Amino acid sequence: MKRSTLSKLAALSLIAAVPFAASAAEGVSYNYVQGGYIATDTDNGDADGWAIEGSGAIAPNFHVFGKYSNQEFENSNFDFDQWKLGVGYNHEINRSVDLLTRVAYEKFDAGYGFDYDGWSVEAGVRGAFSPHFEGYALAGYEDYEASDGDFYGRVGANAKFNQNWSINGDVKFADGDTEWFVGPRYTF
């Protein structure tokens, strides 16, 4: 190959890699663990319990995440577990805001034959509005093997006390159901 062809090829490769070389927006971290209270309000009854969730960056623009929750329906001994494990991609769209996309495997297990596998995908934005406040808004779709898929919206915020500690609040709105979470977050 001619030297100019190699130079052009190298330049094109560099230009193609630029979108993948960016890291998270300033003030946004994908390395955290959090736990707290979770509640779900449905047409068929209300449930509440606890949840633990975490995320870890595996590359400048990629992270893995997971969540486990256990909830019990009001006035009953009927409880259910939910698991989520996935991978996400973040791309800085300005200094303090990331475009965020995620895909995950999900599991719903209520025992007694109510054990379903599923998946979800979501996209939206996440940004730091100040050194002490961060928020996000996502639109998603989830589908379990025993039911029709459903679109949802999710919004949340972190009130940061310092570089490591914050309180996270999250609300997910789906067809007639509302799930919300509140609890402390440790960012590392």
C-alpha cells in the first residue's frame, strides 16, 4: 500500500474510534452499590420490600449492572423475587450529560409455578446538574415469557452528600403499575 493510503486508513480508523473513546460525563459515575426500600403499586395489589443494586464500569463507555429485590404483597405471605443482570453503554453528549442505553436479562420468581425469564432494553439520558445533584430519565421495554411485553418510563435522582455518599430515588411507570425505590448509594 502507498504511504498516503495508509495515512488515510489510519485517520479514518481514528475518526471511527472517537465516539467510543469518550468516558462518562463529568460528575456521573457508573461504579456504585445501593440498597434500600422498594415498593410496587399494581391493579392487583401492593407489595413492598428491599432491593440491592450495583453497577461497575468495565471500559470507558461500558458498564455491567445487576439488581435483586424481594417484595411481599400486603396482607399476605405471598412474596416474589426479581433479578436483573445486564450491560450498558454510555456516550457523553455534553460535558455533564450522557446518552445511556442498557440491555438486561430479567427473572421473576414467585414460587408455586410463577417463575418467568425475561429481558429488557432502555435508553435515555443521565446527567449531573450540580456537584450535589444528578438525575436520569429513561424509556424502556420489558418482556417476560409468560406475558406480553410492556413499555415503561423511569426517572430518578441522586442527592449527593459528598463524593461517595448519596440518596437515590427511582420511579418506574408501566401500564398501570408503579415501582419506586429509595435508599443510600455508595459511589466508588
